[in-house]
Amino acid sequence: MGKISEIFNFENIGGKIKNLAKWSCWITILLIWIAAPIAFFILIAEESEFVVIPLVAAIIAPVLVWIGSWAMYAFGEFVERTCDNEDNTRLILEKLTEDNYDSDYTPTDEADEDDFVEDDFVEDDEPQEDIPTYTKEDRKRKIARITELRKKGLITEEMYQQAINNPKVLERF
């Protein structure tokens, strides 16, 4: 019973699509190889002039079915790789925020690039300990990069807020 329940859930759907592509290809080829000789002998019995068609179909149809199954298999591979990429991206982002998360930090609801005033930026000639030093242009570039990641859905809103409000997190970008 465990095997049947695994078939009907939606986990590892990419692998299931790939298996479906393989199985449907081989079953269709098998059915063609069974039907073609039967059709051949029926046409011989009827003395039809179309006797050659089942023989040609037995050769050409399996090749076409095999080539056609590539699309379904490729889609399954695409789904599988996309899921793997999502998992890996999530792990990387969790690691980045985990390594740099300040437990005293609380993200603001409405953080924006305009919320930062000139005094918030560390000038090149004012080094400070524990706080990354970078120019206003560097900070703008990093915030633009993080904003782009958020727009693409690669980081969550919470991660975005942490990055733009916490210099230790922002330095990773």
C-alpha cells in the first residue's frame, strides 16, 4: 500500500514525469510491434495492396514515439532541476542570513533606500570596527542588487529587510 500512496502524491514530480515518459514510450513501442504483425497478416489474408504499411509503421512509428518522448522527459528533467535549484537557493540564503543575523536586530516594516540619510554611510576616511566600510555608491549598488533579487523572487521580503537594515548582512551582497 505504501508504494501506491507514493505514486499519487506530488513529491518528486519531475522524476515521475520522466518515468512516465520512459514507460509510455516503451509500452507504445511494444503495442506497435504487436499490432503491426497482426495488421500485416490480416492484410495478407485479405490480399490487400497495403501489406507494406504495417511493416513500415513497425519501423518508423517506434522511432517517432521515441523522439516524441524526449519532450516529456525533458520537461520532467526541467521540473526536477528547477526544484533542486530552488532548494539550493533557499539553503544558500538561509546560510547567508544565519551567519550574519544579529539577534538584537528587528526589521522595519517600511525600509527603503530613501530611508538612509547621508550620515548613515561610512565615508572612506572614517573606518569603524565591526561595521563594514563602503561608500554611498557601494551601498546603492548593493541595495539595487538585493532589490533585483527580491523582484525575481530569489529572496523573501524578510531577507530583503534584513539585508538593507543590517550592514553585516548587506556586506554579503
